[in-house]
Amino acid sequence: MDKYEKAFGELQDHFLGKDFYIADPVSGERAVKIITDTIKSTYPGAGESPVDKWRRKHKKCKWCIYHRHVAPPFGCCPPFCECTAKDKIINGDIPRPFCRLFALKKEE
């Protein structure tokens, strides 16, 4: 094992814990990509915009990828928002600091 593999292993243990493992058999390159992507999604990097950092810290449904705005046919009922992950009607403006399913929506 060279020094780079050892350093990568130490970073993996530090950020993901010693119990982290990949259940499916994959190649070494694929394992590195999975581990790197997991760390990046868990610990957003310095390249993230200040707006995204703020939104990730102050979670609201309207900034989540699972948020969907529903506009029923005219006159039927007022428009509403729903969480596609939880399959329920929500208020997109209310902060949800403890939602475990929150994933920040990328702005186009």
C-alpha cells in the first residue's frame, strides 16, 4: 500500500467512520468514486456558493429536490406544495431543520 492509498483510507475513516463499507463488489476506481461522492455530498466543499451554504444550513422545503408545486385546474382548489419523498402536502416556507431527507436543489 503506497502513501496515497493510506492517506485516502485515513480520510475515509475520518469522514465516513470505520464502519463504512460498500456492499456490492466494485472495482477500485469505482469504489474511490463512490467514497468521494459520498464525502462530497455529506460535507459540501468550498466551491459552494454562499446562497447554497445558507440554504443548506437553514432548510426549507422549497429549496429541496423533493419539493413539487402543484397547480390544479382553474377553480378546482388553490395551488399547493407536496413532498414527493414523504408523499404529503407541505408548506414550502416553513423551516424544516430536522428533515433527514432534505437535499439541496441545484439552481439553474
